[in-house]
Amino acid sequence: MTLPSFMKHVRVLESNGLIRTTKSGRVRTCELNQEQLARLVEK
């Protein structure tokens, strides 16, 4: 998977509140939003 397509997927997940990202220099860290994920699983 290329970086641009990966980042597109990350932006979709982030815009829907499923992950949070932080960037420090060249490193981007992704964190699951467990509350949003739990709501999605319940449905």
C-alpha cells in the first residue's frame, strides 16, 4: 500500500472519530477511540 492511499484511509477513520492521530516530526501515532469503536460494534 502506498503512503498516500494509507493516509487517505487514516483520514477517513479520523474524520469518523474512530482514531486520533498525533504527529511529532516524521512520526505519526494513531490511537483507537475505544468509545466510538464500542458504539460501532454494538450496532
